[in-house]
Amino acid sequence: MLGIHRTPGSFSDRWIEYCSLNRIPYKIINCFSSDIIAQCADVQAVLWHWSHTSSIEKKFARSIIASLEKIGLAVYPNIATCWHYDDKVAQKYLLEAIGAPVIPTFVFYNIADAKQWAKNAEYPLVFKLRAGASSCNIRLIPNQATARKYIARAFSRGWSAIPGIFNDLGTRIKIKRADREFVSALWRFPKVFYNKITHHVHEREIGYIYFQDFLPNNLFDTRVTIIGNRAFSSRRFNRPGDFRASGSGMSDWNPDNINLRCIEIAYNITEKIGAQSLAFDFLYDAGGNPLIGEISYSYPVYAVHTCPGFWDPNMKWHPGHVWPQDAIIEDIINGIGIGETIK
């Protein structure tokens, strides 16, 4: 039996529908219940699509998942998949530790070290907060003077990781209309609004500064999403007059335009991390080598489903649209041996 933590508007909607249509035994669980361990006494796996936008989930999901794994349950996402989610600082150390081709990144935890480094840094640089999605907390730093201003703020009042509710509103509405998730977005709006107005519950981003090398002449990034033995990919073009691609809403899903080296790297790094599913953002250095900017276990449904197919680990192309929620639950079901193997 599967245990599914239900969050309306998340992957859980389709997981529940999938189980009902395919007669897969499941029950709804509440991962925030004090008796969650007891609730899972009769399940073999737990599925929980937790989000960085919820302060309570961001604070406690990892601890709960680690505990569920300790009692022998298969969990999606498992700890290897999500402990670094929405934490670019954690991703820096993780990717460097496993020898991943990552964009050079620099993190400082005291103001003196940061200011000293900024004197000899090559500009422009990219400033990021460790938290945030869709390019909401990313800025281009043109010179040392600007870098010093950001450093001073980082070690004084810091920033809220949650952008304003109307931040990039026009772009976000355009994206939602384009991917036909507009109705779903409206459904989620009350929850999103609540998270925005209670942003004080989220810890402020303070006490560190994060810079990343700026890679010029990148008109797009390459997004690769690995789900088990499936690799989906697209090119995401920069916003007009901007260096950022994430959140632009302008994508190309033609597989002929994808650099297969990105697919190979994504498979390799996912295996090294031990993750069930990860999305990678690739940019290119001056020599045309793909470098990883960020990774995430969570990603938009449309970005995967719009892909006309996927590559397997042997780089064989499999045509056909796939719902990521279906791929995830099928991997879990096959892994715990419920019924016949699902392809």
C-alpha cells in the first residue's frame, strides 16, 4: 500500500487519480500529524511533493522523511533527492564534492572575507540567495562598488527569500497561460497568497553572501530533468533584455536542439547523488562546455510533459509525452513490487 500526503495543486492530485484508475492500494496520510509513524505502519512507500514555498514544509519535511526512511519505507522524495532542495549553498558543496562540472561559486560567512575577495574578483558576477525559484533572487553585480553594497546588506538586515506577491507578475501570468496551468494557478492562489503574507515565518537570508561566475553569451539555458531512467530536456531562452532564462516562459522542446552532453552529465550526477529525480540547469563556458548552475527535485509539470519524449541512460530516444507524476509513482510501485511491473 502507498501512503500519499495530499496537498491540493501538487503532484499528489495526479498520484491519487493514478492509484484510483489503476487500482493501486493507497491511503491518505498527514505527514504533519504527531502520529505519522503510526499512520505508516501498514504502508510500503510514502509520496509527498513538499514545496519550498511552505515555511512549515521547508523546516520539517527533511526530518520527517529521514525518519520514515529509518523505519524501512520507500519515500519520494528520499533524503538524497531533497536534502539540498532550495539551498544553493548546499548544492555548491555537494556538486563540488562529487566532481560535477559546476559554475565556479563563492560563498562567504563573514563580511571581512567577502570584502577582501571582492577587491580582486572579476566582474560582472551573479548574486544569488540560497533560496528561491524562477530567478526571483538572482541579480547581476557589475562592479566592486555594487558588490560591497550587497555584502553590507547580507551581513546586516539581509533579504526575505520570498519575493513580493506581484513580483514578475506579467511574466508569470504569460507563462501560466502558455502552459495551460492558469486554472491550476488560480486554484493555488489562496495558498500562495497566504505564504506571501506570512513570509516572516521563513527565516531571513542573512549572514552569508553567494556569488557565481557570470558566463556571457548564453542566450538560453538547457534544462534537463531526470526521473529514474528517463531524461527530459528543453532550452529556455532569456527574458528580453535580461541574462536570466529561468521563469522566462520561452522554451524550445525540439530534441534535435539539445546538447546530449547535458543529458549524459545529468544522468551521471543523479547517480552519484543517489537521487530519484532531479532537474538541472546548464549554461556554457567560453569553450562551449556545459556547467551546472543549479539543481532541484521540484519542477513544473508542463516543462516535462511538453517534451515529445525522453532519452534513456543508453541515450536511446523514446517518443511520447509523459506526466512526471506518473513516472515517479511507477518507479516507486516497481521498486516495492506492488502488482506487476509497470512500464
